[in-house]
Amino acid sequence: MSLPRLAVLISGTGRNLRALCEATQSGELPAQIVLVISSRASAPGLQYAREYGIAHQVIEPKTYVSREDYDDALSAALDAARPNLIALAGFMRILTEGFVRRYQGRLFNIHPSLLPKYPGLGTHAMALKGGDTCHGASVHYVTPELDGGPVILQGSVAIQPDDTPDSLSKRVMEQIELNLYIPVLSWAATGRLHLTDEHIVMLDGEPLRAPLQLLCSHQ
Ligand code: GRF
């Protein structure tokens, strides 16, 4: 039986993409990455698609006159690859409502904050400025509200007194982010995870009342 088909959308360094490539190769993530799309031709993360022999396409916004046109091009590329699951992995674009609705229930995002705290950019600096004691990352289903879809799994690290946005970002990436997508996508790939039309996350047939927590090292 063929494995569920996963598409990954990136814009940058691709550390999450690399972790997904490794996990599909080792079998930890029972899926096959059928397409990588980058919104930037110069995204370093494209190297992992090449390294792992995965089909990849660059779809750059500057070629399109409107957000709708851009998202139509994304949809055309995705639909040709017939993905069961789509992972936004550092994809630096706000998607149109039409796009999100089209793929809702199979579209996931990873975000570097303990959502609902700090949607958008600059999350590490905001956590420091806010005097938070912990900071982390979340994987959520994508709904039309930016970084606002139901969170499935998140994890946190303690903020240290001498942390800078860079040191915090590195720790969140290495200790949390790179461990979040693989379990979530594995549950989805094996049919254990669903999103209902009412935006309720179902895991193993039970509604998820609160996000699952990977780790909270400060507790
Ligand atoms: C990650 O922090 C991700 O959460 C955010 O953008 C960053 C992408 O990093 N949305 P990478 O491209 O996976 O290295």
C-alpha cells in the first residue's frame, strides 16, 4: 500500500523540512514527501529537496499580480501532486481564505510561539519583552485566521535571564520545533488525527480539549 502523500511549503533555511525528510526516510514518519514548494528561489532549504531527490518547485510572488493569482498557482502545483497532507514549514506568506478553505483539514503550520500567544513575526523578541518565563512552538491546523487554527501539539523551554532573541530562537528550534511536526504528521498520516467542520481536533476518536504538550522543562 502506498504511503500518504505529503507536500511541504518553505521559504527559508528548511530545518523543519530537513527533519521531515529524515523522518520519512527512517520510517518514523509514515508518509512520502511528493513535493516541496518554495516561495523563494534562493531559499537554502531547497538543498534538502535536491539532496533527498524530492520534486520541487519555486513559485515566487513577484510573478503574480494578486494574492489570489499566487494562491491559484500554488493550488495548481499542489493538486498536480495530489497531497493528502500539506505542511507549511517556514512558509512566509499569508494565504487567502479561499486557499485555506480548499485544503482545510489537511493543512498544517508550525509557529515559533506558544499559541495563542504571539501570532505573526518576531515572536522570540516579544516573549523576552513580555517578561515571559517560557517560550516555545506550536503545530496547528490552518484556518483562515493568521496563526489562529486549533493547536494540536506544543512544547516549551524556560527563558534564561541572559537569553537574546537569537539564543532563544535557536533553543526553541533545536529542542522543540524539530520534534513537533513529526508526531503530528504521523498521527494524520495514520488516520488518527482529524479536524471536524466545526474546527474540533479529533485524536483517536476523542476531541482534543487542549493542545498536547511535548515538554515543559521549567515546570
Ligand atoms: C521556523 O521557526 C518556523 O516555525 C517559522 O519559520 C521558521 C522556519 O525555519 N514559521 P526553517 O525554514 O524550518 O529552518
